[in-house]
Amino acid sequence: MNFPQTLAVLVLGIAMTGCESHKPHYQRFVPIPAGAVMPDIPGGSGYYALDTKTGTLCRTVPGAANWVGAPPTCKELLAENPD
């Protein structure tokens, strides 16, 4: 092989080396706009999020929820189900 072909094979080999080990990026918690899903539940835009790993609604702001059955905080979900 001549130099340009050797270089091309080397570059291609290096480029393909890490392809199998790379995990695709995803957004675990997706903010939900205010009133988009449940207009009767209090909270502004970004107060709730959807956990894309568990499919669970969560609160982005810690603190006492003022109703029974309030969703957990996103931090609690992350602690229970780490990536």
C-alpha cells in the first residue's frame, strides 16, 4: 500500500474504534408546560416534568405538595432509579 491508502485505513480504523461504546444522549426529565396535561393541578411552567426512564410525572421543585397523591420530586426518582 502507498502512503495515502495507509493513512486512509488508519484514520478509518481510529474513527470506528469508539463507535460501539458510545451511549446516545437523552434527556431524562422533560419539563411539561403549565396546564398542558392537567390544567387543574397547581404549578407554573417547568414545575412538573416527565421522567422518560420510568414514565412517571415528577415535581421539579422540592417542598410540601398540598394534595394527597402528589407526584414525587424528580430528585427522588433519580435516587430510586439511577441512570
